[in-house]
Amino acid sequence: MTCRIVEIGRHGSIPEMRVKWKRGIPKVEYRTSSMVVDAEFCAPDNLLDSAWNDIVNCAIMAGVSAGIASLVATPAAATGVFLAIFEPCVRDKLADRASELQAHLSVTQKPNEDWHS
């Protein structure tokens, strides 16, 4: 069994700053980050290889339909909506192999860009 992760969407733009000191001189750096919804899919290698595009398309459609902002703000409630859309789509695409696929969602804060001054 192998697992792969795909980003479903990002929400918000959170400004960040840090101060780096070089020889006693401060240098302020900036970047933004967002709350990112990722989906992790675990299944046998041959299933992920053969159906990856269908799995990703179903996940993105379900994420957009459930609402990325909702998945970030109320993950427990929105995950039910996501799965209600994702599971029938995957069953339609993968037929009897759909039961071999495990799906998990996570929300984490990730940078949108590198640090810059």
C-alpha cells in the first residue's frame, strides 16, 4: 500500500514577518501563508498509478463543492460534505476497486512564498 498527498485548496493570506540578525544588524523579512487543505490517499500501488487522475479530479471537485473555507473553518462538518461528494465520484470511476482506496483530509498552515525583504 502506498499513500500520496494532493493539495485540494488554500484559504486566506496570513502575513508573517521575522527578524534575522547579521553582525548585530536586524533584517526584517516577510512572507504570507495560507491554511491548506490536503487530501491523502492510500491504496495499492497499481490502483494509485492507474486511477490517480480520476482520484485527484474527484477530490478537487468535492473540495470545491464542500467549500475550501468551510473545510478550514469547520473541518468535522465539512469533511462529511466532502466525502458525500467524493465517494460516489470515486465509485463511479473505480467501480469495484473503490473500496481499496482510503481518503484522509488535513488542514495545515503553509507558506505561499519564500521569505523576502
